[in-house]
Amino acid sequence: MKGGQAGRWQSSFSFNGIAALFGASRPQGPILNTLFQELEDTLSRATEDAQYWDAALNIVVEILGGTGALIPATDPFFRGTWMAGTKDMKEALPSYINEGWVRNDPREPVLGLMMERGYACDHDVFASRAERDMIPIYRDYLYPLNFGVHYCIRILTPNGYWAMTVHFDNDHPPINAEDVAKIERIQAMFAKATAQADEIAHKRIAAFAQFFKGTESEVFVLDVDGKDCFSINSSGKIQTRARLGNVIPDEMSAALGGEIRELCSSDPGLSMSRAYQFNIASKSSSVLIIQIPPNLRHFFMHFKVCAIRTECSDTTALKQSCLRETYGLSSAEIATVELLVAGKTPNMIAELLSVKASTVRQRLKQIFEKMQVNSQVELIGMHNRL
């Protein structure tokens, strides 16, 4: 668990608000086998489409006989407040926050125990129902809703271990051997789905990297901190790299962490990007960092931005300098020109830079005006003459 994460986990215990008043019965025999098969099929769909995680949690609730479940986002740089959960649990969030229970939730120790052994519940932390009766959040908030017991289960996702909270009625018994067997089976199924999601996301990003074939560029895929990354060459081969320093010199990479985190947490529709140039051993390199289009990766995946690094010849560096200083082109406009010269269509450029095609067309119009040309052919010809 990452440092400073404990406070963020508090909200995972909270979405107990408007819940069903009666706990579901525990399925047995053929019905239970059918539910596990449905869970496997639903998780298989979830590996490619994140909307199915909600459906998977509904099935988990049926398997365990609960009343609701939630998997909240735990990474502070995870975009937005998206979470997987059942309808009742999601509806409970406003009540939990607005009534102030988020500031006085005593169930944090349940999370700590869950992280150690893989699962835990209220009974593992509070000695008796009488003890819980004296705690305000139980007495005044959870008990009136008949929603006073929860299991906290460690679940592996493409973004690391998250907590899945499954809620029950007020007097639900402690986790027993039968529950443990079900929980471990559920955990194994989520781990399998996570491996499949990672594989699919890597294949999509490798295909994305093929757009740069012939441009003498290498694509690096970075996590939210820029501390872990992998690269993809023009043949689609993935190579693990240790840190951002493999892309940009150490003296620069230390200062870029904040900008990368800003890109990771930004709305993809804002079309944000960062471009850098530097020299190493008489070689000039340019790096364009953009957010990976969401359709290329699984929603949970913590690799969210990519850096396209191109080693420039002296001629290329001079052309970039000329475009910037003589014609006043921005970094994004220079990147657009170079992709166009490399043979990419405006639609390809839009996908590569994670922007709308209309944004690329508007950008080209501005480039035409700055460089006083009337077409893409004229633009490419002028670039070749620089």
C-alpha cells in the first residue's frame, strides 16, 4: 500500500447510506455454481470494458448473501471519482459525506487487517455488538439502515490491490470457513481478470506504437509518478524500464513529476501535452508526453501517459528551432507538423496525440496561417526546404 493511503481508504467503508433493509440469503449448490460462472463471464467482459465491474460486484453480493458492495478508487491521481459498486452503495455516498460520517469513521483497523491477511470484517476489530452499539456511526447511522456489518476483501486490479467492501445487515455473523472459501475463489477470479486486462491493454498500446513506425521514434509508457515505465519499439516488443530517467536526463526528470501527474489527472478532452528538447553527447532529442487515450487501456490501469522520444539529427533540431523561432509554432504545432511530414493523416495524428480530429484540423489551419501556406502539400514542401 502506497504511503499516505490510509486516509483515502476511509471512504471505502462508508457508502452504507441508502441500502436494502434485508440481507439476502446465501445461495447453495447449483445456484452457487451458476453465480460463479456468471461472475467469470462478467469479469471476462470487464477486462475490455470497465462498465462490467459494477455487474461483477452485484454477482459477488449474491454469492456472499450481502446487501451491497463497492470498490473505490484508491490512487490519488486516479482520474475523477469513478468507482465500481452496486446502486445502493453508490447512492449512499452523498449521505455519508454530507452528514459528516467520513470524518469520524472508526473502521480503519478493518482495512489494516484486510491488507495483512486478505479479508476482515467488523467482528475482527470490535469485540461485541454491545461495543459497536456505543459507537455513533453504528448507533445513529448504520443500524437505523440495518446495514451495520461489512466484509473488507483485498482484490487485485491493474492498479494494484484495492479494497472490496461487501455490506450486510446489522447482526450478520463473523466470516466463517464457508465464507473464506468463497472469498478466496472470488479473489482468484479477480486476479485472473486483472492479468487478462493487463495483457489486453499492452496489446492495444503496442498497436498504438505502430503508428510511429518509420519515424525513428520509441514510445515509453509511464505511470502516474514517472518512476516506472516500459518502452515499445517499432516491432511491438515491450521492454521494461526502471524510471523516467531512461527517457529524459535525470536532472530534467526530477522536475517533471508534477507535470506528468497533471497530465495523468487531467481530462482527456483538454488535449494536454508536454514537449521537451535536450542534448546528450552531441545528439539532440525531442520528447512529447501525452495522455494515453482511454480506449487504449483498461480503466484501472495506472500507466496513463506516454512519451514519444525521437533522436534528432542536427538538421531536424535546426528545423524545429526554425519552426519555433521564425514561424512562432508551439510545441504541439511542431509535433503535428513532424507527424504530418512522417506520413500520418490528420485522423492518425488526432489518435496519436489523444485529441479530436477537429482539433488537429484547427491546429493545421493555424499552422498554415503562421507559415503562409495553403495546403498540407505546401506545408510538407516548406518543411523539407528548411
